[in-house]
Amino acid sequence: MGRGLSETMALEVEMRYRLMFGIGLAVGYILGSRAGKERYEQIKRMAQRVSDSPAIQEAAGLVGAQISKVTGVAKTKVTDVARNRLPFLHSDDDWQAGKHDDTGTGWPQERQSAAPH
């Protein structure tokens, strides 16, 4: 049994609809990607102008200096706390005076000798 005339027409309409939808989707994608690339390039140029601005460069330098200062202070505080709370860490003075072990373990000599091998 074959399909009736109305079924064939309905199938043609459905196929035409799908084809037109696919073509519209492809055209929209192409136009959107072109517009997207143009907008991307515009944003990229604007960002480059802003980053090359002397005012922005100066502000970035000040922020970098402040970050370096803060990290230096934090490093000093962490080092001091670690030396006070972790007995196996040696101070720089002990290291320079030759009062260190050369085992590379970081543990004082008496603890290393007591540890099983």
C-alpha cells in the first residue's frame, strides 16, 4: 500500500520546513560568527589601548609594588612563626655559623640518630 496524496504532501511540507530551518540555522551561524569575530577584534583593540595607557601602566606598577611589599611582610611573619613553632628549623645565624647538620633532612642531629633506618 502506498501513501496517499495528503500524506505525501505533508511529508514534503515537513521536509521543506526542516530544510529551511537548517538553512536558516547555517546562515545565522555564519553571520553570527562574523559579527562575533568583529566584536572580538573591537574588544581586543580597546583592551590593548587601555593596557598601553600610561595611567594604567603607572597604576599597575604601584599595585605590583604594594603586592611585593605585602608578600615580603607576610613571608617574614610566616618565617618567624615557623621558626618559633617548629623546633627543627634552624635560624640563618646557626646556618652561617656552621651549627647545622649536613644530612639534608632538616631534623636536628640528635633526632636523626634516634630514628630507625
